[in-house]
Amino acid sequence: MQTPLQSAGNPTPPATVNPLALTVEEAARMLSAGGGRRVSVEQVQADIDAGAPVGRDGRINLVHYTAWLLREVQAR
């Protein structure tokens, strides 16, 4: 039995992404999709290099990253 997504011409369901454990690439893609401008992998990596929080595995918690971004904007 096919799901509605599969019967609509998509042979596999979309991959799930955990917003609490994103790769740099996933974070850039999600931020670009949710905002009014494109966010590049290089921009996210520059934020990490500047102190944005990441887990021990190098993944980004979108909630913590957003809070860090807000603090950075307010500090300017």
C-alpha cells in the first residue's frame, strides 16, 4: 500500500531532519527555507567559528543557535 506522498509520484517519503541535531548544511538549508534570504553553509560555519554553540558531535541545535544569533544581534 502506498502513502499519499508515494502515490503522488514521489517513490520515497521525505527524509526527516531533527532540528535539535542539524549538520551545518541542514542548518543553512532550513534557515534559508524559513527566512527571506539565502543562508550559506559558509555563513553558518563562520558563526560556529565565532562561538555559535554546537554539540560534541558538531551538530547544531536550532533553538540554541537561534538564541545565540539573537544575542549577537542585540550586542551590536
